[in-house]
Amino acid sequence: MSPAIEVSDLTKRYGDTLAVDGVSFSVEPGEVFAILGPNGAGKSTTVEILEGHRDRDRGSVSVLGIDPAKGGREYRDRVGIVLQSAGIDKELTVREVLDLYGAAYTRRRPLDEVLDAVELTEKADARVRTLSGGQQRRVDLALGLIGDPDLLFLDEPTTGFDPAARRRSWDLVRNLTAGGKTVVLTTHYLEEAEQLADRVAVMSGGRIVAEGTPESLRANADRGTVIRFALPAVHAPLSELIDPLVGDASGRDRRIEIVTMAPTADLAHITTWALGHGIELQGLVVESMNLEDVYLELVADDAGATS
Ligand SMILES: Nc1ncnc2c1ncn2[C@@H]1O[C@H](COP(=O)(O)OP(=O)(O)OP(=O)(O)O)[C@@H](O)[C@H]1O
Ligand SMILES: [Mg+2]
């Protein structure tokens, strides 16, 4: 199967700003591909070029086998787009907006089904202006779905959603990909990327600084596991606890933190020691790095390299 998206050496400059600096990646059909990165990294510019909303200066782009710069109606009919800020007429009702935008598509989904998917059935006849911020964002999401697209571009789709609505929208995206659709997503919510994405690209300063599955990004940046607990007043010598550890221990007051590449062995030693002394380890926590830790390291490394 040929890739749904193939981008090679994509470059875009606005005056003195090199917004996208030689980016290459590909996305397979049915995949969710997430682009992460700080404000101004070039995410929206990249996505807008793929959508056909923006010209590129250099590089090749193929989306569903079509160059979006040349793709006309046939191309727009097959892609759904949720812009970072969509300029819809807020005096129209939700139903009117969906009718208007839906008319451009040959394969449109039933309006009630789309309203239900974004949980706006009750607001169908309300003017967009009267909706809350998160509800207005759901109208944008509905516009991306109305044409039953093969490929959906979502630029920060859940900004302004309450946490429960965000989680439900993840189910919506999962249902789309289960039906074979491809999704390109930008987000500042690392958990969203971790939950949804098959693969993640981290952009910074117009370049992709890391790419892979959420798991592989975490594994590559593995700085170990953190074990934390607090000790009650102990009479046993602490060296018995600390010296045999593989990892590095630090402590203040009675709170101990151990960073280790051998969490299983260290945890066994710690709990054996505690049980031997009849001690309960208070607030015992064992954590591996999550995607947010990894992301912050990547972006910080890159900022250090370019400044
Ligand atoms: N129309 C424009 N004219 C001039 N410069 C622009 C324009 N659009 C974007 N830029 C610049 O290009 C760079 C990349 O912007 P872009 O919108 O792609 O970032 P982003 O990664 O989507 O950021 P955010 O997370 O804030 O949405 C920024 O430095 C921005 O100022
Ligand atoms: Mg953006």
C-alpha cells in the first residue's frame, strides 16, 4: 500500500522567518500521526501546506497520491480540515454552517450523525456566536467530519474542550481510524498524542527533532525509573538501605528518591530491607518517564543547540 502522505524536504519561509526547514516524513493509511512542538515550531504551516491552504517554497508533497498545491475539487472532496482558527460566520446556526460547508462534498455524512458525534444535537439551531468556546470548537470538528473524508487534518482540535469532552473526542478519532481513515493531528496535550498517535513527530524551529512511536520516543530518552518514598523514624543504619542500590539515591528530611536503571532489583532490595525492619514505606511511588518528560527534554535540548 502506498503511503497516505509523503513529504520530502518541505521548506517554507515567511520573509525572514524560516517557518519550515526541510521537513520529511510519511504517514501510512489508517495511521494517526501527531505533530508536537512549541508555539511557532511550524506545525500549522506544515499542516496547511498539506491541506493545500498554503504554498510551499521547496520540497515535494503527496497526499492521497495528489499534490495538494495542484489538487482541485477532487482533492478537497477527500480531505477533512479542522483549522487552528476557522473563520466561520458566527451569525449562522450550527445546522446552517454544516449545511453550507457540507454542500461542497459529494460524499457527505448525515447531519444528525455528525451533530451526535460532536455532541451538539441540542445546539443544532443555536447561533454559533452563542455557543461556549469549547462548543464552538466542536463545530469546527464537525466541519472536518461532514464530508466523510479519507484523511482528516486536525490542528489543535481539542483546545478549549473540558477534560471529559476531550476524552470522548479521542474515542471519536479512534472510531474514524478503525474505519480506515488517516488522521494528522497537532496538539499541545501530550496525553492526547500518547493516547491517539501511532507515530509522533516533534518539531522545533521548523525541523523535526524526533520521530517515532510514543513508546520508542520514551525508550530512546530513557533516563531511568524514579522510586520515591518516605521513611518513618528508623533505628536501622541507612547505609544498609542505600549502599547496595544500583541507582542513585538522594534524600531530604525523611523523603528518599532513587533514580535507577535497575528498578526491579532496587525495588526488591528496598522492600526486603523495609519488611526486615518492620517498616512501612510511606507514599511509595514507582514512575517511568512519560511522554511529557521526554518532550520537554527534546525541546530543551534543541533550544540549547540553536541558541
Ligand atoms: N502568515 C504568516 N506570515 C508571517 N509569518 C508567519 C505566518 N504564519 C506563521 N508565521 C510564522 O511562522 C512560524 C511558524 O508558525 P506556525 O503557525 O506554523 O507555528 P505552530 O507550530 O503552528 O505554532 P502554535 O503551536 O502556536 O500553533 C512562526 O514563527 C510564525 O510567526
Ligand atoms: Mg499552530
